[in-house]
Amino acid sequence: MKDIFNGNISENIALQNAPEPGTEWINTKDTDRINKIKLELQKDDKYKNIKIINAFQNGQVILEINYTISASDRGMLLLELEKKLKKNIDLSLTVWLNPVGDKSKLRNLRGIKIKEL
């Protein structure tokens, strides 16, 4: 098996399709999917300031972090959370952060606007 990315990920694994959501996840109401994720977040204090925006039928979970956190810490926190959700709820779940607009007062004064999705 040929390894890529300095041996961290094998080509075989990198080229696999992502898991599809299970029928239980697909058939669950939006509010119930959000509640399932909330229950998982409540199990650990490090997730207490994370807000769930949406949990889509396709397995995408949109979150918002309501405090300042470094990019490296945020990345590790979200990876750990995604792993926990995959293990305890559905293997197909992927975690995404809600895009935040530009908060720079200087750029806003110059009239530069950054589009939000």
C-alpha cells in the first residue's frame, strides 16, 4: 500500500467515499437530531460554549463557538467532538463552523466588506 502525506494517510483510505447517514438519522426530525447532539455536548464541560445551529439530514452539523479560541485549539476541539459524535450518534456526521462576518473595525471604516455565506 502506497502511503501519502508522509505516511500519515494511506492512499487507499484517502480515496474512500464518506459514510452515508443511517436510516435512523435520516428519519429523525430536525429538532430531535439537534437534541441528540446537545446531549452529547452536555456530557463534557469543554463543549459547554458551543451552540448547535443545525443538524442536517445529510450528516452535516453546523456549530458556533461563542468564545475566543486559538485556531490550533479550535481545530483539535472540533476533531475530538466530531469523533465523539461519529462514535455515539452516527458515523456519517461531520462538524462545520458557522461562518462569522469580519469584525475588524478598521476594515469596516475603510468600507471593505467581506461577504458571508
